[in-house]
Amino acid sequence: MASYDALVLVSFGGPERPDDVIPFLENVVRGKRVPPERIAEVARHYELFGGQSPLNAQNRAFLAAVIADLNRHGPHLPVYWGNRNWHPLLGDTVRQMADDGVRHALALVTSAFASYSGCRQYLEDIERARREVGPDAPKVDKLRLFYNHPGFIEPMADRVAAALEQLSPERRAAARLVFTAHSLPVAMAAKCAYEHQLRQACHLVAGQLGRQSWQLVYQSRSGPPRMPWLEPDVGEYLRGLADSGQAGDVVLVPIGFLSEHMEVVYDLDVEVAGLCEELGLNMVRSAVVGTHPRFVQMIRELISERINEHPTRLAMGPDGPSPDRCPPDCCPVR
């Protein structure tokens, strides 16, 4: 078995003050043909929150929980953190790891599902950072996908149960359970397991709650209108639900997100919440998995898989555990 001497959290990143917003967004869209007016529009979303994304604070809290858990139970690994789009940038983090003598690290990526932006692009980010550092850069292996791991499914079910408890007991059974995830271009989704894995996760979470009926919808699409993206869009689905007159209570579950970042706190808590009010729907939003203790424990279990000679590889449902290493052709960008 491989020997590892560090863990690095690899995430998307987010601005922490107003002056960060435009440079951060320019990093996000670098190499893409995004009109300036779209960047300005998204910047206004951050302005509503004082120019600060909640993602970095969430990552700090998550890191603290993971470090405490590893210190208590082992393995005792130093833990680092690097982002794709904002400080601490991954290249700087890998350089620090090299300076500290790290030779072989495990990477935890803040995405449970297979897609280009949620998996393969992070692998490309890691290799780019290693090239920048040069021959002294540590080797970095990514922890496997965990969309069907009980350490993800069980705490998500806890979050949904807590959301349902916000409704009066006589209304819970009739409440619509609506899972949300970031939309992708249809052509990109066709070349990865993103949709399948999301549906498996939704089915498993609903099953934990004894719920047979649920809906997966998509949110936060971008790009030109002529390009088809995964549907149904959350807004269109809710409009149809209101038109049908069949639902008064809707529980939104952002299963595609591990942390409360802008696509959750703006797209759902501002835009979708406003739409529900307009449509006369009572919306309750489930929390993300965040720092749930079972989710934190899962990280230790994923690390243990990679360092033990006869590992226990936990998974729920028919798919079984994801492989440690993605195939070379997985999740292409186009």
C-alpha cells in the first residue's frame, strides 16, 4: 500500500472582501468567452453579502473538524488547503507542501460527483500546480468519489429530516422533496456519470427517510441560451408545481453542494425563495452536509481505505464504491 504524509483540501475558492470579487470572477472565467455584463451581474450577487463568499469560512470550519478528528483517531497527517480560483491558491499550497518536505499527499476535493468541473478539472489543477513547483512537488492522489458513501448519504438524510421538522407534522407527508444540483451542458453531462450518480444519491437519501417520491432539478446554469443544459430548471419546475395546484410545501435539498456557497445562498435563498413567495409555495431549504460529524468521519474512512492493506470500502446502493483512480478518458470538458 502507498504511504502518505499529508492531506490537502482542494476547493473552488471565493472572495472574502469587496475588492476580491472582480479578480476572483476573472479567475473563474479565464479562458471562457463570458461577456463583461455577465461578470458584473454575478458581482452584484456578492455585493448583497458584503463582497464575501461563505465558502472559505465553511472550508475553514470543515478543516478544523477534520483536523480534530484525525488528531483524535488518526492517521496523524498534516492538513493543507488550496483553491482553484482564490487564496489560498493551490499552486502556493503545493509549493508550501514541498518546502515542508511532503512527498506523497492525498487530496480531498469538495465535490461528491463525477463531472469535468467537479472532478477532472481538479485533477488538472493539481497537476498544473505540481508542474509550477517543479521536481520537488509532492505526488498527490485524489480520494475517491463518495456520492453513495454512507458518510455522505446518512448526514444528508439528517439535514433533510431537520428541514422537514420545520413543517407541522400534518403537512410533512405531503411536502414535495426537491433535490437540486448545479446544471451542466447536456453535451458535457452525456460524457460523465453526473446525472446517474445524482439520481442514486437522491434515491438513497429519500430511502433513508422512507420517502418514495422525490424530484431532481438543476440550478445555476450559465452560458448562451442556445446551448442545452440539464433540466428541469428549478424555477421552471416550481412554476409547474404551482400551476398544478398540487403542492403547498416544498423542501429544497442542495444535494449537489457540500458547502453553503453563492449558488446556494443567492440562487436558492434569494432567487428561488423569492419565486416561491411569488408562486404561493412554502419553501423550506435543507442545510448542506457541511461539518456534520458523520461526514467528517467519512473523510477519515476514505483515508484509511488508501493506507490499509485490506481496506473496508463502504458504499450504499447498486453501484458499489467508486475506483480510487479515474480512467484517463473520464469526464472530458467537451
